[in-house]
Amino acid sequence: MSYAALLHVTGQINDLLNAASLLAWDARVMMPAPGAAARAHQIATLTVAARDALCGDATARALEGALREVDCTADTPEAAIVAQTQAAVAYHSRIPADLVQRRTALTVTAHEIWADASHANDFRIFQPALAEIVDLSREWADAAGYAEHPYDALLDMYEPGNTVASLTPLYAHLKDAIAPLARQVHGAAVPRHDFLHRDYPPAQQMQLAAGFAQTIGYDMGRGRLNLALHPFEISFGRDDVRLTTRVDRHDLAQGLFTTLHEAGHGIYEQGIDGAFGRTPLTTDLILLYAVGGVSFGAHESQARLWENQVGRSRQFWQHHFAALHDAFPEQLRDADADSFWRAVNRSAPGPVRTAADELTYDLHTMFRFEIEKQLIEGSLPVAEVRDAWNDAVQIHLGVAVPGDAQGVLQDVHWCTAQIGTFCNYTVGNVMAAQLFETAQAQSDVADGLNRADYAPLRGWLTDNVLRHGRRYDRETLLTWATGRGLDPAPYIEHLTSRFGAVYDLN
């Protein structure tokens, strides 16, 4: 019964981490700002309790027995559960408990400081908190261990296998492909887009966005949609998966595509095998976070696939523009499906990553990767981050940063100590194109997309990615689904084809 005992203790760990996630959701969506200090202690207490349970005697005894009961050489969920728990115990034995507590508490208080700094458009407010986060991240990297670069220890937390050595050539390859295409696109006539920036009442936008999320397969009966300063998805098991978004009264595209993006994350969590609930296959035992997606890059692939490969396709708007026009007949009086499709695919370099078009998006993650690497290795002082950021935006994107809120303060990741995650947006872009290329080769998927039936695509993704939860790593899933590991070629082809069509380059 030792394997059963292991499921019992890891189930309790999952419960604790889901409770912490619920408090985090409330902190970002509902909580009054003065509650931040107390909330930091509450989440830290739950997270440290989960860590103590993982590293405790009960887990050790259960693991010892489970190793005798389970064939760990077999390709079974049981073997994966035992192996992942064993690896997590070894990992956390290297991380001091007080470091876990300090990191967790700091992420909650730093989030409020970041929000204040963002509202004030002043990086100096957040700078001391960022200095603490960088110091803490270096301490964590040293404790976790690494072979070549301290940044590798942080990259591996979010996307196992990512290293400075593996990501540097990937970014170089993408830049070599994107840069000349971007020059060609930005030298062409700009698609008309004025109708996107008329007056669109937020309540109607929210209703419409929720409808599109359900159209592609997000189950609102097992979720909800709220507003947040920085949109996110969070789950408490496959039957309670929540989305947040943001809307701009004068930017129709932002709310629509942000919601499709987060719905992609939500579909992932809702699609995980129910048998894996409350097990390590729906628990990140390294990050101490209840999540079923296998990695940040894999999770991002689903969000980007539904947002971009599907949601920004000409085909999608041929089917769905009429619903949009019915909701906003006056605002869209002089637009049609084709002009709307071109408008939402317009490439215009700007300082904000979340507002970036597909063509320029990875240029944002490229310089974030470099800045984070330099912060962790100590070659870039925190006091110089704002200037380094602004210079990088000018170099990579050719635009000026209008203020800190649209510059160094625009992302939520640093205040939540997620140093090492930006690169996974690019990993997700590459993975999304690779998966979508293979899925579209299936006749039922292609036929479904032609008639606005997204169930066949969702079914293919569920079979090949979603249902497995954390059972397999990213490369195993990709090889299973597409016959090869991470390959940027389909992504480059997607960008070339999409922008060639939008800008009539061919």
C-alpha cells in the first residue's frame, strides 16, 4: 500500500497548493490592496507547508515502498508519479525552507509594489523589490545547482532542458529569419485599422470575448472570466479553470485576442485526464504550483495556437466576423471580414510585448532573455535595468519607450520572481506552429476548421498533448505528435505565409 500512501500525501500537497492558488487569484482579481501583506503570509504558509510535506518522513516512507511496488522502467502513469516525486524531493532537499518562504512572501508583496509603480509610471518605486528578487534568484540558482551558467538553473525550473547554450542559437536562427521579413513587411502599405480604435463599450467586449472563448472550446461551466491588470489563467483542478483578461474601450483587438490566448491555456487545463487530479501529474512539485501543463513553453503553445494559428486566421474571421459586426454595427460599419483580418494582423513595432503582433513578438522575448541573463550573472546592475531596457527596445524594435509602465514595468513576471520564463513565449510560438502544421494535415481537423468546427482540432490536441498532463516532457510530446523535437521551421513558414498574405507580398 505504499504507492497508495504516496498518492495520499501528494494529493494533500496538491490540495495545499490549490488553496494557495485560490488566494493568489483573489489577490489579483478581488482583494482590496491593503490585504497584500497578510495575503503574502497566508500564501507563504501554504506553500511552505506543501514543501515540508514533500520533504517529510511520510513522503520518504511512501516513496521507499512505492519504489518496491512500481516498475519505474515502465511507461506508466504510476512510474512517472514515483519518478517525479523522487526528483522533486531531491531538488527541494537542496533548497533551504526559509528560501522558499522568503520567495513566496516576496512575490505577493512585490506584486503590489509593482502595481503601484506601474500606476505611477515610475520604475524607482519597484527597483528595491526587483533587487531583492534578483538576489533571491541568484541564491536559488546556487542552491539548485547548474553546470554552466546560473541562469540555466532558473530556465530549467520553467522549461526543463532550456539553457543559455540551447536558447542562444534558437534566437539567432529566428532573428535571421524575422529581421528581413520584418523589413519587407514594414516597407509595404499598412492595412487600414482605424475601425479597431473606435468606441467599444467594455461590457459588450467582455460578453463577446467570453463567447469566442466558448466557441473554440473553453467550458465556461467549469470556469469564469474576470478582469485583471495583467491577464492570466489559473486552475484548481480540471473542473475549476479560471481566466482573466483586459479590455480597452478604444482597442477592440486587445480584449478579443487576450481572451482567446487565455482560453487556450484554459482548454489545456480542462483537457487533462481526470484520473490525474490530485497527483504529481497535475502538480509542479519543483515550483510548488498546482498545474497540469507539462511546462511553461508547452502551456504557451496552446495559448498561442488558439490565439494566432486559429484566431488570427483569415478562415476564422470569414466565419465569425458577422457576429462581431452584429455586436458593433456602427463601429464596424465600413469594415468586412477581410479588412478586419488584415487589421488584426497588422505588424507595427511597439514597446509593449502583450500588444505585439506575431512578427515582432519574439524580438521582445529576445532582449528580455539577454537582460535576465545579465542580471543573474551580475553584469547588469538593477539600477541600470531601465536604461538597458529602453536601449534594447530602440535597437530591436526601432521605437522609443514612452514611459516605465509601457517599458520595464509592463510585465508581471519579475514581481512574481519568474525570472527565466520569457523565453518560453518563443518556445510556445515555435511549438504551436509545429503542432498546428501536423494537426492540419489530418483531414478531419482541416475539414473542421473549414466549417468553424473546432472540436476535431481540440480532440487532436487533447490526444497528443493535453490529456497527458505532466506525464511526459515537452520533447517527448512533440516527438510523439510531430515525429521530431522542437523545430523552428514550421513557425518561420507560418510567419512568412501569414504576413506575405496580409501584405500581398507574393
